[in-house]
Amino acid sequence: MSSTKKVIVVSNAFLLTSGIEKLVLELSGMLVDQVFYGSEKKLSDKIISKKPEFVIIDPDAVSDILIPLLRELNEEKDIKIIGLVSSTSSRKIISRFSFTLNVEKSKYQLVEAFQKIVGKEEKKKSNNDQLLSKREKEILQHLAMGLTNQEIANKFFLSVHTIMTHRKKITRKLGIKTLSGLTVYALINNLVDMREVERRV
């Protein structure tokens, strides 16, 4: 799958890494290719040899080599470097990164922020909502609001089987397999309001 975009993660924290891997999977065509510890020798060479499109770095994992590491990675024009930050991160650290993800944000906020970082190519894919029929958009809205297949079927006076068929078509057209991914898509494309989603959670 040549269209798959590779993501490298640099972190020493298992839970943080697991969260990032789940976050990356929420976006169609994205894959965490490898995770490196910050203490590995020749780290920049190892990362560059993997030819990733994105590198997500936990600054705490590379505190001793952060500046030279970023300098070397920034020479690779095709790599976007993303820093993991929090409310306790210093301005000096945050300013070193062109892109950041705040680890204290909610899942939906993180996916939306990551979607924006991924950029224009992914946004072109998200224009697939033009391919969705009016009914598919309505079903996607209700899925994002947390309704079950049965509840949606009752609302539209359709069978559950018909709703499931529509759902499969939506998944195929958008390339998004998870319900949370579809919810984020609906939020980003203004098909639902965050308050409507939160009301059902």
C-alpha cells in the first residue's frame, strides 16, 4: 500500500505510545511504522532511513539531544515533525516544533488537531462527503450522535439491515472504519455539533 503514510514515534512512555498508535489509526491511510526510544544511538539516522512522512516526538524522551535531533530532521523536507506538549511544557520547548499535539486534550480534539497537521492531502480525502448521498449523511449524523443501528432504523422507518448497508457504504467511501473516526469526521465537516455528540456520550 504505497498510499499509506508512515509515522515514527519517539517516546519512552508505553502508555503515551499506545495512545498515539490509536490516534494515528483514527485517520485513514496512516500507520505507526516504528517506535524508537529517545536513548537510541544514531537516532536521527535511524528515523531518516525509515523515510516517514511524520515524526511524533516526546521531548522528555530526547531532552539531552532535542536541538541537534530536530536540526537534522528539519533538513529532510518531506518530514513533518510533531512535538507532544502539555500545559507544563516550557515555551522554549514548544517553540522548537512547527507542529504540536497537546496530550491533555480530549480524543476528538487530538484527532482534529492531527487531521489539520496531516494537511492538504488528507483534506482532499475528506472531501469525500460530496460522494455521500443525502441519506448517508443523515445516517452518519445520527451515528456520530451515538444512536444505535436499531434507533436509526426506527427513526427513518427502515430495516436494521438497510441501515447496516448504508453504514458499510459510508465506511467504504470515507475509508474510516471506527465509529469514533466517523464521529470525528462528522465533527470536522460540520455534520454535527460537539454539543450534540457530548449530550449522547
